[in-house]
Amino acid sequence: MMFSQILLALALAAFSLAYQVTSPGGSQGWTTEGSQLATWTRVDTDPLNFTAVLTNEDRSVMPQNNQILAALVDGTLEQIRLNPPNGGWPTGKGFRLNFCRDSQSLEAILAQSNQFDIGQTTSTPLSAPRSTTTPVVNTIPATTITQRPPTASVGAANPSQTSNGAMSVEAKKGGILGLMGFLAVMVV
């Protein structure tokens, strides 16, 4: 038993001298929104392809420890956007991204990221109500002028909204002026 653990450690050490995962890891975590960026470095003697696997030893965070995110990744690209697994990105701490030899050999790890977190997205989704100024073409602000109820991230702390979620007259004027400025730029 001890001999096999030593052999496994030596094999992992030999593999770790080549591919190096540069992100995610440490303070560079992922969010639950859309695809996520993975970057790495490699040397010419590395295999041309690998399989990207999300892992977390905490079964309460990720019941199925190894989630294959992409097979046959072209290692020469040195970056890829990885799509979420079925059911979306899990959230929590202690995730690692493994680069494995292939999808049939998940124990043959070519590289492993440092631990990182996957957190809930903090930005407001595009389909959610907005009442803030958003930069558009040529950084001319445009404001949504549709009245919508407040969300958890918008409300009494936002001075452009009244307590019932309706936009104030000043916010509507700003939105109309921003829209007129945007249209003026589009006409020119």
C-alpha cells in the first residue's frame, strides 16, 4: 500500500513539471454565470491534448467528485472558456481544476490548479429590472426608463427609486436625456 502511494506521488510530481494551471486558483475563482476562463502554460514535451475536470473533495459541495468539463482540449491554446456541467456550476470553496491525460484516465493528472471558490454571480442579469445608468456606444449613458419593481440589489438605497419601486422624475429625465444623447450619436 505504501509503495503504491509513493509511486503515485512520484508520477504526479513528474507530470507537474510541465503543464501549469495559471487560473483559476487562489484569489482567481469562478462565478456561476456562463462559461469560465481557464489558462495554463505548457512545454513542448507536454501532451497536445488533455481533459479538463472540475473536482472538490467535499461531497456536500459536489456529490460527484470529478466533473468532466471538456475532453480533448488543445493544450497549445493555453486558454479556454469552459461551460458549466449539467445542472450548472456548483458553489462553494475548495474546488480544483485538473488537467487529466484523457477522459478514461482521470487519475493520470497532468496538472492541478490551486484551490479556488465558485461564488454566486453578483452582477444583475440582463433580464432583471434595472434603474441604473449603463454606458453604451461612445460611453454616452442610457438609462432604462421602464417602471419595474425593485430587486434585492435595488431599492431604498437607490435614490432614483421611490419606496414602491417607481422611478423618480429626476431619474426619468436623466433616462430621456441619455436616450436622446444616444440617438444623436447614432444619427451622426
